[in-house]
Amino acid sequence: MILMSAVLGPDEGCLALFEGSPPADADRRAAHELWIRECADCHGVVGAVDGRLSAGLDPPPPDFSDPCRPITDEWIARVILDGGASFNGNPAMRSHHELSEHPGTVVALVELVQGFRGVGSCKPREQRPHVDLDDAD
């Protein structure tokens, strides 16, 4: 299995791909604990953007439970390591550069997030235009 896990320092672009083995049980446990402690309030316990702080975030976090959302392992790992501002997301999501020393935990977090993806067919969504009420004169 090819996974993201060889992690370079923040000054070296953060990531490198390599062929590795699945994360150990200790890595999965650490990833789950980190998710609950630092991620679930905004992303929701199962990544469905239903955490206690989700509604007040602008921009909102991505819905990882959406079966139609194409999210790569590389993108998830980069955002975990570099934070929300690194991809024009919400800057409230801090970077986790300290995880560069724990690549197995990064791989386990990626696996956890990818596991939230729902199943089912994709349905077109209604697109609503953005309306700024302050400019409606």
C-alpha cells in the first residue's frame, strides 16, 4: 500500500511519498485521541461538519462524510501538517508540524479521515449564489 508517511520538516515542503506499511495500533490510537481532542469540535466526531463549533466557522471545514468529495491522502496529510491557512481554508485549524516526527500518526489520521467518507451515489447539489446582505441596498 502506498501511503503518505515520510514527513520532512516544514521548511522542506512538509511531505514526501514513500511506500510504507499501515500504521501500528498505537498510531491509530494516537490519531483517534488527537481527532477527538483537537478536530471533532469543528469537523464533527465522524467528519460530518456537525461539531459544536462547526456552524460558526467561516469558511466551514470540509464534509469528510460526503461520498462525492474527492479528497486525496496527500491533501489531508498536508493540511494536518501545515494547517488550514495553508490551503486557503480556515486559519483556526492550526498546523501540526510536531507530527512530522510521528509519521505513523499522520498516516493513521489520513486513514481515519478517509474512513469517514460515506457511501452512495452522488447527486447534483443545488447551487445557491452568495448574497451579502450588507450590500443589498
